[in-house]
Amino acid sequence: MAKYYVQSGTLKMVVSASDHRRAALWAVHRAMNQILPMEDEMDLIPEEKSTDIEACGAMVLGDSIRLSERGFEREDSVEYTTFDVVSEWNQLMTVLAKIESNVLYEEQTP
């Protein structure tokens, strides 16, 4: 897997992925994890989650996501529209939720 330098808005991270698009999806996933209720954080109330986000420094996405295998602020970066990547991420999360609910249903069925 390649190493990608990903930046968008205040988000700046290095991600290992098999291609640029998957690295962008992972970065969006990390950013969305801050605000959406995820399984491991279901017990947190919104105020607690807000405090956690402030403590670790919130990542805010910009209009585009730029990725490079050579470093941040590169002119040769690959660029995606954030809206498109977030839409694709949402589709993936929807499919995963459906799969998970079907698996849980099948496990409970005698």
C-alpha cells in the first residue's frame, strides 16, 4: 500500500491505502467519526462528544480533498470534490448498515 498525504480544510493526515480514492474515503471517514454517532461512542451524549472533539482538535473538511504521495502542499496533488467523496462514503456506510442489520437478523433467527 502507498502512503498518501491528505489535506482538506483543517484536516491534514498521512494515510496508507491502495489508491488515492480509498485514501480520500478514509480521511472523510475519520472526519465524520468526530460528529456522527458510531458504535463505540453510542453511550456518549452530544456534549461529551463535543468536549472530546475540542480536546483533540476538530478536523473540518474544505471544498476539496487533495492527495499526494510526495507530501503536503504539492502542486502535483490529485484533487477530489469533497461533496463527491462524502456522497460515496455515505453510500458505503448505508450498505454496511444494511449488511450489519441482515447479519444480526440472521443470527437471531432460530
